[in-house]
Amino acid sequence: MLAIGCHIVLRGPWCNIIVLNVHAPSEEKSDESKDSFYEELEQVFDHFPKYHMAITLGDFNAKVERENILKQTIGNESIHQHSNDNAVRIVTFTTSKNLVVKRTMFTHRNIHKYTWTSPDGKSHNQIHHIMIDRKRHSSILDVRSFRGADCDTDHYLVVAKLRGKLAVRKQATQKFDGERFNLRKLNELGVKEKYQMEITNSFAALENVNGEENVNRAWESIKENIKNSAKDNLGLHEWKQHKPWFDKERVDFLDQRKQAKMQWIHDPSQSNVDNLNNVRCSASRHFRNKKKEYMKAKIEELENNSNVNNVRDLYRGINDFKKG
């Protein structure tokens, strides 16, 4: 199965970076599937603007040998002594597109070069790679793996340090440091009348003001009264959480999964493998059920807003779904 996806695209006046994330067929796949993958990869790559920094990364399932004649393209920091068929294909692709494989160019301990470990903990492979245009290869300062990162997968997190030139806008953006109030409470009749009454009393202080100094003093007083009245009657606006269903109980499940993975890393015995798989399944099942409950409640909320013609909240909820 072919998988190519532009998961990250950073464009704009401040950044000219395009990141292409791929997943190549494994070594045991047929030559037809591998040829199809690299044909589509070349088509996607050729559509990139020439003036952007293009980075291609992902799981290429390629074991690149250490003693390679193309050291300027491949590097000499691989953990493998021999190349497989996928490595030959990735070398051909990088050479034809004038790219550089940065994953095997930095000196690290072997444990920081591994990108995948077999479940029994005996086999270690370096099959994830990061490629960049040769004329911009100095923009990548370092690439290494982090074994302790909890990604809920048998692959390790690969992190690259990137240095780029960013265009800074001269127009300074105005920051809002004030308090935001819950204006939706003004839809309640009792709250609205009480708030209007307090605001009217505040403006009554302007009737006997004479002179510029007294006006400034009166305005400061009215402004404080308005803010205090809004805070007492309306309350502060509650900022929306990114994932409302992700609470402390979910954090505890993540901690258990991370602890089980660290035990497996330090001691890849069968008991630790089974424990890690059980914790993974339990955590994933719990996350799915919790998210389903949250989505079901949001859908019911949309239905209720539609039935009572609460158009504002209805479209606000629909927009939240569109944003993911």
C-alpha cells in the first residue's frame, strides 16, 4: 500500500519550508509496488516550488551501508554494514534530485541512531531518513533519535534541528492584555437589566464635571465601574480547551504507558513486551471511548441548538467541527 502525505506545509512571508512525510513499502514488498511508490514520490517532489526549502522525511525502510562511495550524499554514520534494495532506491532518488540524506551524517551513539527495534529487542534498524536539497543541507544542524518519547509505537521519535532564515514583519502586532468578559450572559434578561442599571449610574457621574482635569478623573472612575460591573455580573470569558475530553485521568494513562515503555527499553524481556502491549491496548481503548462520548455529547448539543433555533451557538459548534 502506497502512502505519501504532505503532513506539514509551512509557507508564507515568514517561512518558505515544505515538508513531505512519506511511508515507503517494506523490503518484502514486490518490485512493482516499490516502483510505483518512487514514481509517485518523484511526481509530488517535482511539483514543489524551486525557491522553497523542501524536506523529505519518513519511514523509507532503507538500510544504508556505512562504507558507501557516496559519502557526500549518504554520509558515513550508518549502523548497517550492508544496504538492502530500498537503500539502493533511496540513493538513486537522492542522486537524481540532488538531495542529501542527513540522517546518517551526524555522529551519535548507536542507541541514538536506532529508529526501530523489533518486539524481542534484539534487532535494531536505522530506516527513517531525512533528505534536503544539497544547497540547503547546512540548514539541518543535527538529527538523532529519542527512545524515551511516548509515541505509542515501536518506532522511535526522530528529531532534527533546523536553522532557517525567517522574514520578520516590521508592522508590530498589537497585543491585548486586558480581561475578556462573558458577553453571552447579556442574553439573560435579568443579568442584562442589572448590568444596564449599574452602567447608567456610572454615567450619571458626568453631570457635574467641569474642567479637563475633572473629566479625566471622572472617566477613569467610570471605566473602573464598568469593568467591575462586567466582572460581577457577566464573569470572565472561559477559554476553550484544545481537547476538552483530555483530562487528568487521560494523563495518568499516558504516564502508565510511558513507564511500561521505559521498562521495555531497559529490559526487553517477554514479560515487559506483554505488559507494554496490554497497557497500549488499554490506553488506546480508553482514549477512543472517551472521545466518542465527547463527540456524542457535542452532536446532541448541536441538535438541541437546532431545535430551539439557537443559531449563534449552532454555527459556532459547526465551525468547531470544521476546524477538527
